Amino acid sequence: MDSRTRRTRAITPPAAALCVLSLLALCVTVRPLLGAQAGQPPTGVQTLHVRENIWMLVTPDGNLALQVGPEGALLVDTGRNGTSDAVLAAIRHITTRPLRYIINTSAGPSRIGNNVAFGLLAGGATDRRGSGPIPAIIAHESVLARMSAPSAQNAAAYPVAGWPSDAYAARERSIRYNGEAIDIIHQPSAYSDGDSIVYFRRSDVIVSGEIFSTKRFPLVDREHGGTVKGVLAGLNRMLDIAVPEVVVENFAEGGTLVIPGSGRLCDEDDVNEYRDMVHIVRDRVARLVSTEGSLEQVKAARPLVDYDGRYGIPAWTTSMFIDALYAELARSTTANNGASAVR
């Protein structure tokens, strides 16, 4: 576990009681608004009102985020390929204004799958009956490089219409849309080499992409630069941004809301719990690797047994996560041993 700890403040018993009462009132009066669902579209995509003009679109493959306002709509991630009709129906259920911007948080299949379908929407019309400019697609340059790289057949791996049309290379990109400042923050070597965290400042809502989920262990695409170390850095970055509404000793609630890559709507305390879990399992496996245990020996020790039931899923099993973590830690251990030998 690193030296980072959750922000806390000393509270006297009477003040603590008052804060708890305030928290209960907050849960009664505010929480229903955060989860408002004014009817659901007749599709496999659910819509959840988060706060202000931000909505969460819950698909079977993960969460998307939608900002709506007088200038139009902005969509964070497009969903898995083949679900475009359902996602567009969900958007129309919320607003009939045109889709002007798309932000991809990575090149993961559930993040860019409908880029082509949405990138060709004339005038951004979600009923496909419009005319005029198509939506701009924003992503880190690594996403563009991956999508435009030639395949074995010497053709681009992804159709040109789905490529980011507005790639950024800096550490951070900021835009203003619908009167709200939006920060697009590159988080290198997390799920992949092209991850972005999106922060809606006025609404105080973070969209994590694949870096954070309440349903699985951290997803790591090692083939495209992903590392558990980078995931931890991304989780810590979100905790740096997030500010809770109420803090009583080690209990933080409300405040900044977080839309995870999959799973329920969260706040800072949920991210903090997940970050701690990742630290714990990484340290456990690191200790086993340091004793020169093989991958089979590490798995036989069952270092993640107490988390398996909660975070192990068929698409990303505990064994698959240990494979990725072991490869990362073993490589780091070998490099450190080699450096020590040289010295």
C-alpha cells in the first residue's frame, strides 16, 4: 500500500452526529434525483439521470455518458459494435438535439464499437434523417494510431469514418460545451496506452472509461501498453479530482460522482475502495513473485481468493487477471535484478 490515504478531518462527537443526520437527509432528498429514470426507452439500453445535464447510458457491455444542452449532445464512448440503434434510441429518449461531439476514453471494443455509425450521422441527427456536419470524435492520439494502423491485409484495422477526427497529444485537453468546461485527461499505460478520463467540471461528474469498474478486476490490455501500475495511477488521479459531500472519520459520501466503465453509479468512497483492493492484490502477487514462484505456483497459492467472488467474471477471470499482473511484476523484478547485477 502506498502512502496515499483518503482525505479525512477530525470531527468532535456532536459534530459527527450532526454530519450523520445531514448525510441521512442528503440520501433522502438528493439520491432519488441522481437516479431519476423518467421512463425507459424500448431497447436494451437503460438511461439514468446522474446530475445537471449528465446522463448515464447503461448497455449490456458497459456504461456510456451523455451531456445534453442548448448546443446539442456530447457522447462519451459509443458502445460495442452492433448496438448503435439501441444507443441512438436511448439518446432520443433523453433529447432530440443533434449529436455534436463524441469522446472515446480508449480504443476498447465497447468504447469505439459504434464510432462508424455515429461518425456518419449527417448533422448529428440521431434519427439518421439530418443533413450537415458530422460529429467530431475526440480521443488521445494513441487511439487514432491504433485504429488507423494497417492490418495483415495492408488495410486499416478500422474504417476511416470511425477514426478520431480531433486527436490530442498533450497530457490534457479541455473544451467548453453547453456552457460547461470539460477536461479530457490522458492516463498513460492504464487499460491501454490511450486512456482518457473525462471530467465535467460544473456537473462534478467523472467518466472513468475502462480504468474503473464495480464488477471486475482491472482490465489490462498488455498488448497495447496496459499496466496495473497505470490503472492505479488513473484511480489516484480520479481521487485527486473527487471531493466528497460529507466526511466523518473514514467515511466519505456524495460529492463528485463517478460513471464507471461498467457497474453502478459511484462516488469517491467507491473509487477509494477499489483502489485499495488493487493495491492489496498487487502487493500479494508481488510478494509471491519475489520468492521466485512460477505463474502456476502463484495461482496455486490463490492470492485473490477473497475477491474472486466479487470481481472475477467470465470475460475477465481471476486467472486472466493474475496472468497479466504476473507478467508485469515478473518483468519488473527481472529488470531490477539485472540493474542490481550491473551495479
